Amino acid sequence: MSGIRRGPVVRVVFAVKRGWYRLRYPRLQLGPGVEIRGRIRLRRGVRVSIGAHTRVNKLVRFAGPGEVRVGAHCLLNATWIGTWTSVTIGDRCLLSDCELLDNDFHNLPPERRHDPPTAATRAPITVEENVWIGAHALVMKGVRIGRDSVVGAATVVRADVPPGVVVIGNPQQIAKKFHD
């Protein structure tokens, strides 16, 4: 009997949490069935849209003046996303304790490092469908990660990742191809 009652109670708890976060962060859009098991934090004007039935575990942070779009049926686990332009995450992605940064925060030339960041310091990130990004991975500006790919733990992704591969290391290198 308790198993029958638990389903509706759990759904109500998640609905209450969704409502509370919508009130707290007007720039946050949550699709139906989003499960917030941890916490969400938005900073600096970021706009965030999280698709239906996505699960949020631990503390997931979003920062910057840009926009983040997360697809449906994803898992965000202790993820940090910093955006000045946009970060797009496709459906069915798994992001585990990683960072996605679409900007460098500073100009690289020594004489310009203390100047405000320019357009050259930022570029959008796209994570296609069914991508798994492992713990402590860092995805840098301007990168596209192809569908069905895996980014191994602690990998630094500085260039595009083709579909259906596993990349590891710093600098990233292809360790496996799924479709060969």
C-alpha cells in the first residue's frame, strides 16, 4: 500500500520544488516532470530553459548574461555552466560534475588582459543528443560535441568532437569510435 502512495507524493514534492524555483528565478523555465533532487543556482542574469523530465542532482549552477537550453530527459549532476553567449544541450544527455564555459573571461594578449572581455573571448557551445560528459571535464568556448559521444573524466575539450566517439585527456584525443 505504501508503494502506491509514494508515487503521487513524490510527484507532488517535485511539483512544489518546480514552483518554488520558478518563483525564485523568473529567468528559469522548467519543463513538465523536471525532477529537482538537489539545488539550482542562477547568477548574473543568465536565462535557463530545462526540458521535460530532466533530473537535477546536487548543486547545479548557471552564471553569466547568456542563455542555456537543456533538452528533455537529461541528467545534470553537480554541473557548472558559465555563459556569455549560449550553451545548448541536446536531449538525453548526461553531465556529471563538469564545467562548460563559453568564454575565456579575459583577453589573452598581455597588454589587454585587464581590459573588459571582447567578442573574441566568447563563442557558443553545442552539445548534441545523447552525449555523456564525465566528472571534472572542462568544455571550452566554441565547441560542438557530436551526438552519441562520451567525454571522459577530467578531459579538456578545446576542439569539436565528432559524433559517436570517446575522447579523453588534455589535449583531448579520440580513444574509441562507436561506429567502426
